Amino acid sequence: MASSKIVAGSVMPSNVGNKLKRQSLHLKHKKAKESQRRDDRLRRRRVEDKNPQLREERQARNVPQTIDRKRTWDDALGQEADNLGLSIDLQSAKRSKPEGEEEEEEQAVQDGADEKDRNPAEEADSEGDEVDSMLGSDSENDGDANASDDDATSTKRPPIPRAPSPTASTGTNLDLTPESLTSKFPSLFARLEHPPKVLITTTINSTLHAQAQLLTTLFPNASYVRRSAHFRAHKYSVREIAAFASNREYTTLVILTEDQKRPSGLDVVHLPEGPMFHFSISNWVEGAKLPGHGNPTNHYPELILNGFRTPLGLLTAHLFRTLFPPQPEFQGRQVVTLHNQRDYIFVRRHRYVFRDKRGTEKSIVGADGKPVKGAEEIRAGLQELGPRFTLKLRRVDKGIQRRSGQEWEWKAGSEKVRTRFQL
């Protein structure tokens, strides 16, 4: 409507024969349209400041239709939640469940309520009956029974859970991992007895020594061993290297592959027996080439995992979680972010600092667009440390290397549906 008001009663530029006059007339129309839009925008802002509900209604109507919002999911039953080829949204609470599972859950809730409502006197009688049944036994048997009870109580003690990082589940709920997936990869989900220890190497006779050395600063407790050797020396295979690293209490083996003297892939082996994840690397930028970059320190960084929602995505998130210590060192103010978007994992490392908000800056807003309470006068500054690169998952092996079998593998025709993603 604004453009119709502007052009009403005026000559259109397309009707002017002279080129110079046509250009000047076009600029006048363009400036008039921009001025009209600016006046409408300022007028709408004044009205919405008086009535904030109008702004909320307008923002609710003008939601952009992106590919992420149009994302499609696969409908699968609970027993198929461990199928890595299915795109199942594990974080959606609206996922429909079979009627049988709902009845079982209701029955379990009722049984729990009955146990809570049980009379304590009845429990005491039942315990007395059990004690009376042991009176006729010999003293030796009693001693054996007590010893076995002590052993049972000692074995039934729950293991001490691994302390999670306070920021390790931002945007990704790792507690939603299906039990069937946990039983399929027990070594990946097992509790670590000691901090992660990473061995980094390259392909045979690689030239990426500087890039591999940079990865030792990204992954804590990492060491780099060159794989280049004399042409008559023994060329150790990945299995032999994995056995060597496992015997020396390494938890993960990382292999950096190259193509035309550039990083092209990253193979991550969870020791001692796998699984093995194969990633392709793109957009590799070293920290020294980033504008305004900082220098990293030896502090344990915080870990942020974003956008992992499917069974395959949660499996990948658990793999990256095993590469970093569970308790970060906050005095270092370093954070490593792995952001998954459309099956591309963007790896970034920053140093942050909290400072007072300047008068010309806006307050921090949440996902709903409203200011975050308690942080109105605080701003966060970021300084990228590097390296910066992008990963894409290509294959998941059951063990070490391809001959062990594949749990999932990327296929060229799987991306024809632009609204379906694997992670």
C-alpha cells in the first residue's frame, strides 16, 4: 500500500525514454518508498510500545518458514528407537506411544501408589515372618547367610555416577538416550575410571603435523605421535595403533586424514574395541588466521552440545563427551561448542568474559525474545581461539575399521529430501 501511495499521480520510470531522467526518477521513487517504510516502522513501534501485546501477536504471525522448522521425522515404535537410520525426535514430548506401553506405564504407576499406601504394620509383620523362618538354621549357616548378605549389600551398591559438566547438555538432553542404544554400545556409555586420554596421529607419511599438533590443544590430555617413518620401517595399522594406545590407558584414538595437503577427515576410535566414527572435514581455519584471535591455555574447557536430537545424534554427542573431562576448569573461561545444524557439526572454541552492559547495548534476550531476568546489566564478550572447522558424519563402524561391520553409513541419495536429517 505504501508503494501505491507513492506512485499515485506520478510518472513511472519505465515510461520515460531518456536514460538519465529514468535513472534519477527511479532513485526518487526508491527513496520515497524507503522513507514510507521507515515512517510505518516507527509508527508501529510507538503503538507497540504502548501495547506490547500487539508486538507479540505480530511476531507470532511473522514466524519465518525455514528448513529447520519444516523438518520431518520418522514414525517408529519404541523398540526401533535404536535404529540409527531412522530420524526420530527423542526430545519431542508429543511423540505418540502405543496403547500397550501407555497401559503398562499406568499399571506401573498404580503399583507404585499401592506400595506407598501399604500399611507399615504389614511390612513389619512380613519382615518378622522372614526373620522367624531363619530361626531353625544352624549358627554356621547364620554366619554364612550374614556374610552373603553383606556381600550382596556391597555388590548392590550403585556405582558412583560420573559427574557431568554443568554446561554439557545445553540444547541436547543426553538423558534421553534409549536403553537399547546403551546396551548396543556398552563401552561408549560406560563410566570412565580415569580422565580421558587422547592419542592423535595421522595417515601414513602425512604432512599435516602442524594441524595435528593444533588438535592436541583442542582435546585435553592429548598427545601427538607422528606416523611417518622410513620407507623400510614397519607400517603400523590402525588396529595395531589402537592396541598400543589401549595398553597405555588411552581412551580415544583420533586419526587426521588429508587430501592435497589439507585436512579432509577425522576418524575417532573409542578404545579398546570401538565403535569407530568417520567424519569429513571442511572449512578448516587455523586459529592464527582468525581476526582478533586469542591464544588457548591448558585449562579444561567447558563443553556445549547443540542440536543432537535423534538416536544417531545422541550417540555422536556421547562420543564427543568422552573426549573432554567431565569437570571443566572455570578459571580458564574456555568453552568448546559443537553445534549441529542440518547434519553439519560446527566446531568452535572461544574464551568468554562477563562485563557490564554499556548504555548503547541491548539486554540479553532468551529464546522467547524477552530479556533474561537477572542479566539485564550483564554482557558476555567472546574471543575465538581456533581452530575452526566443520564436521559431517559419514560412517559408524561396530568395531575398528570397515571389516568390523557398519552400524550406519551415509548414502549419496539420502539427502534428496531436504527436510529430513540424521542427527
